[in-house]
Amino acid sequence: MSSPEQWTHPEPGEGPAARAAQPSREQVIAGLRATSEGGAELTQLLTPEGERVPAPLFDSYVEDIDGTALRGLYRDMVLVRRADRESNAMQRQGQLGIWVPLLGQEAAQIGSGRALKPQDMAFPSYREHGVAYTRGVDFRELLGIFRCTDHGGWDFKAHGFHPYTIVIGNQVLNAAGYAMGQKFEGKVGDDDGEATIVYFGDGATSQGDVHEGFVWAAVYDAPLVFFCQNNQWAISEPTERQSRLPLYQRARGYGFPGIRVDGNDVLACLAVTRWALEECRHGNGPVLIEAYTYRMDAHTTTDDPTRYRLSDELEAWKLKDPIERVRVHLARNGLADQSYFDQVQAEADAFAADLREFTFNMPEPPPDRVFDNVYAEPSPVLEAQRAEYLSYLDGFATAGER
């Protein structure tokens, strides 16, 4: 079991000589994008060219990932991307009110999602469609949220997947409280213990809720993995406008380990998240993971990314596509042939067709649906409001009959 000291930087020296040796402010800011791969301290197991590289601290966490398991991860990412693209298209066709694309972030979501055990709980923001998929949530249930006909009707306890959170960063406080409860109830301490993971973006790290979550989780040694998908852009705000240091280094100020992982490497995301969850299960307190990735599409379908980022940046990141690197690795190592890739693509197309048919034929909910699932138990006040609202609507029908 590793200790937090392994994941922090030594204190800078004292005196003029030591200060002179420290990087300048300009160098620090430039270091946020020090290399196209996210800096020297990036954890990576699979390069963009599909080459498996050793990572001594994390190789043991993916020893079970043989050819069959890797093909499964590839399939997960292809299906989720296809569903994402279909949902994006349906929004453009007026079938969804809005869509939040995950294009380019499949590895971060599938890798971390598959690291979770059934007893764990995940708290998403609004982009974690891939994590929802790994937790067994029917993708069709996500569409009601974006068609504005549902709040998210899955059983979050059964799936270990909390409803989506639209308010930026608020899910971090919810997750911190939930993880504190796991600690108070004695559900940590061994391999069978529980853990919680919470997802947020680089933009959310500027929200007070996120920092409050860091404080509470650290003070109470809550079994909470903070999973930051740094996709480089908080809508139109780049990372270097929000932080002078790489985001994972912020964990040090709160007294727990932080690590940066290649968010386009599904193997690395799986390994690092398994490690972090193990730390939490054994009562070692929270961990911050910064998954260094890239948002290949708009922030949402209401956004135009061409207004704030250059096309050459997008083209550079296409070379680090999370799906393509797994495909190349499988092909080069004789773990899959073209017939397998064709089969997966056909399955993905069928998956998308099913989503399209479901969406186009989704029944309109009754007007009083808005009052459903507000409270766990019946509320006289809410029922009175429902009756008043239905009576109000009936007045329009009566007027029309006259």
C-alpha cells in the first residue's frame, strides 16, 4: 500500500540560490501544457501509437486485462462514442433539447467506471454517459433528461450511480458527505470495503463547492476518489487561466495524494483508478486523479468551440484518440482482426438505431409528471400543489369546449 508521501513533491529549499532554482511564473504556466502528453509526471500504459509501456507502480492493477478484457474495453468505448454521436445528431434534429458530448473522453470514463466495484457509488456531473454505461444504466434513460421529459429515473442505489448534477461542482459536496457516511458506518478497512468516486471537470476546480469537498474529505479521511477530467477547456476558459499549477498538485494543499493520468489511455485510467479506490477502501483517505484528456466536441450543443480554440489544437489531439490507440494495439499484437472491428461497429450502429427509434417514439409525459419522485414519501403539500395544477389545466380544456 502506497503512502501519500510518494505522491507529493518535496518542499522547495530556502535561500536565494534555492529560489533561483525554482521555475519562473512563466515556466510554471507553460508547464501546464509542457508536452503534448501532459507533462513528465503523466502516468501512461498505452501510448497514442498503441505501444504498451511499463508503469511499475500500476502494472499489477491491470494484470487481469488479457486480450478478451481489452477487447471488451474497446467495445465499451466504441458503443459509447456511437451513442454520443447519435444523441448529438438527434439534438440537431430537434429531438433533444440539448446534448452534452463526451467525444474524446471515452477512455477516462470507461477506464475509471470499470474500476468500480458493485458496492461503490459514483457521483457524476452531466457528461458521464460512459460511466453510466459501465454502471448498467440504460442509455435510453439518459435521453429523457436531455429531452426534458425526465429527471433521471434509474435506481441510483441499485446501479451505484447518482443522478446527474447540473450545478457545477455541487456533486463534490454530495459525494464527500456520502463518503463520510461510509467511513462513519465502518464500511472501509479491507478489500471488501466501499468507496466513492466523484466526477468533475477542470472548470469545476474553480468552484468553492469542490474545495469544500476537498477539505471535508481530507479531515475525515473519507474514502473518496476525486476524478477530474481535465479536457483543457472550461467552456471557453483554458486551464492555464484558472491555475498556476497542474490541477493534480492541488491535492497536496489539502493533505492527500494527487496524480495525473493520461485520460486518453483506458488502461492507465483503469489501473490508476483501481489503485485510488484501493487506497480509499483501506481507510487511507481521499485521492485526486487528474485525467489529462481533451474535449473533441463542443461543451454542449449550445456552444461554438471555433470561437475560442484553434483547429490545429484539435487536429493534434485527434492523433491521441483513445479508441484508435486500443484498436492499433489489438491489431498489432494479433488480439483482434478486421472481422472483430466490423462486428463491434455493426453492434454500435444497432445500438444507435435503437436509441433513435426510442427517442423518436418517446411518449410525452403527463403534465403532472413534474411532481413525481420529488420526495421519498408522500407529501400533503406537494399533492395539494399537484391537484391545484391539474385543476388549472382543466380550466383551459373547459374553456376550449365552450
